Amino acid sequence: MASQLRGNDLRQLGFPEGRAIGLALAQLQRKEFKRLSQTDQLELLKTILANPGNFLTDLAWSHVAGALLPPPSRHINLVARKEYATFGAEHIEQGAIHQMETAMKLPVTVAGALMPDAHFGYGLPIGGVLATDNAVIPYAVGVDIGCRMALSVFDLPAKYLGQRTQELRKILLDNTRFGSGRGWERGQRLDHAVLDRDEFQAVPFLKNKHAAAYEQIGTSGSGNHFVEFGLVDITDPTNDLGLPPGQYVGVLSHSGSRGLGASVAQHYTGLAKDVCKLPAEAAHLAWLGLDTEAGQEYWAAMTLAGDYASACHEQIHRRLAKALGEKPLAKVENHHNFAWKERLADGREVITHRKGATPAGLGVLGIIPGSMTAPGFIVRGRGVTASLSSASHGAGRLMSRTRAKAEIGEADVRRHLAAHGIELIGGGLDEAPMAYKDIRTVMASQQELVDVLGSFTPKIVRMDGA
């Protein structure tokens, strides 16, 4: 085993003073590099130092490479704020508005919109929609890449929910898994074509992500992710679902790309910050150009993570349908925390980021959930230009998680759930219904953006937690 290199060794090699030395020494402590001889370690560092640009997308050395590259001749300055549309402004906290104003000052920004469920996030506010010129912003996509809603509608009567509560509760316990890092037990995992995708080998960063993706496929995360049985009420006879108006039993799920998406977001955000130096207030909005190798790699990894999130929902619904012994009559699925290549009304191609915002193009179907004691709504987009063909992705938080835990009591939550006839498995005080905005108020603020086709009322809800 090599004796440990020190900072002076790297300085003698030509490493500049600064964070590159510390990052490089930390990497050398990883098992695969620690076993190299000191000579081989120095040769590797010499190669990186000579051509750091060649290592910007290397799984192990991208941050060292970014720190070695010469800083831009100046920091990237913000520009005059571009105009954007806000829906339900009276219901949006000032912090989210400030974040949106900052995003509209980026030199790559073309257009934007803020949805009525908006609240403070990292970089772009949750509920923010941002169109950029040939640039993708990892934190404007979000950490949980491709997070989505999926609804299956079954030909079962509404009374089924009340008559089979305990049976349905057991079905949820047996056929879903929740929590950070949680996966299916060996022997219970299901295969899926997404696990055979070339990106797991073609994108260097993804090469060691396959095993965890296989373990976690078909599972849900923590936080506000859920799987629930509830009542579907179709009210619009022209609903595009092929369903007569009436009541049905439904399964609604909300979750994303698990550890795969989170690791992609963190890695490429760090890389973007290394090469895109913005003022402190905009630092989380660092971007990658789509004409760069790093930008293309992020786009490929983001696309894979989105497809993986969809595969997770597909398996959740497949397991539950099998347990019910029923085939769904109809399905609706939509995602957020993603970036799309789209064209504006004037024909310009842009990258549209929807962080916690639902695609609402003309005729596009989606689901906008409320809270566990409030209905969600099945909607059809109206393709409104001012909103960049977007709508809210839910009710939006009224309280931060910290505030909810401090101000809401368990007894209050239990009484509230009982009053609404909700059976809850898991869940925490930070996800209490009282921590969310009134979904009906949110929907009233976006009547021009979507048409309501029906509703989904939760009855038996499973979330992370005991």
C-alpha cells in the first residue's frame, strides 16, 4: 500500500493552492486509489492536472477537475429581470417569489411562470417553471428527478373501500415499500426493461448505480410520497379516459426516481457550480450548456432517472392490481421535476424546467393531488402560453416541515384524520393535512390553465414511517 501523499507533494506536482488539493487528497483515500503505489498516484494526478477538462465527467475526479480549471475571467453576472406570469400570487410566500425573481435574471433565461402552489426550494422555487436557452439547470429540475403521479381506475363500487378496509390495508403493507434507501427483499424484486438501458454503462457516473436501482425499483421514498386507495369520481363525460361519469375505486401513487435521481442531481449540481460561477443568491441555479459533454451526460442521466421513476410506478400498480385481482379500466400519469425540449409560441426552442409543476399542454391529462384529507383532481391541460403550458403539482406547503413538527400535535392529526374517515399507515407530523394549502383555493387560481374531469378522494393511505 502506498504511503500517504500530502499537500506539499501535490504542490510540487504543480497543483495550485486551493480546494483542488483537498479534493484530490480525499479521493486518494478511496479504496481503489489507496492501493496504488505512490508513483502511480502521482502519475494519475499529473494526468488530471495536465488536462482537467478530460475529467469533468469522470465519476471520481470531476470535482477535482472543476477546481483545477482556470476560473472564468469574471463571475457570470445577473441581468435585468425578465417578466413572468404568477398565478395565485396572494397565496405564495415571499421567499418563493424572491427565488423566481432571481431565476428570471439569469442570462440564459428566456421565460418563466410561477404556479399557485409555489413555495421555497433550492434554486428554483417548487412550483416554478423556467425556460432557458440551450442550458439545463440541475436544481431547476430538482433532486427527485421525474417525480410523478400515477392513477389506476378499477371497476369496483365505492362501497368496496369501506367494506374491505383491513384487507386493502394489508394489500398496501404487503405490496409497497417505503423509505430512504429501502428496497425490495431479494427474491421479491421484479425486472424491468429500464434496468437494461445503455446509459448505465455509457454515462460514467451511472456505472456503479445499477445495483441500487435494481434493489429499489418498484418502491417509494420518504417525505410526501404515498400510495393510497381512494374514490374516483368522474364528472366530465368528455373525459378522454373512456369512462362513463360515476364512481370507481382508484389507486394513486406519488414518488420519484429514488436514490438514482438524487445522486444524479447532487453530482451534476456540484459540477455545474464548478464551471458556472454565479452570485451567491443564484448559486443553486448554476447550469450546464447542452452543447457540452457534461450537459449531454446530465440530460441522458436525467432522462434515465425519469424513465426509472415511471417504471417504479408501473411495478407498484402492477403489484396492487394483481393483489386486487382486477385490471385497471384506465390510467393517468404525469411527472414534474424534469426538463423538456419545447418550442415557445414564437417558435424558439427552449429547455423548459418544471420543478414541482405539472405539464398542462393542450389536451394533456394529469392529476393534481390535495392532502390526505382533501381531494385531488384529474385535469386536462389547456395549453396556456403565459404558464408555459403548466399547472400546479399539488396543494403546496403552507408550513415548512420544521414548523409543522413544532406546531402540530399527534392528537390533532388523529382527530382530523378520523373526522375525514382516513386510514393512515405511516406518515409524520410534517405531512399532516394542516401543513398544506387548501387545494380548492389553489385550483380556483388556475381555472384558466386546466379543465377538471374528475376527482380522487383518499381513503386508505400509506406513507413512510411506522
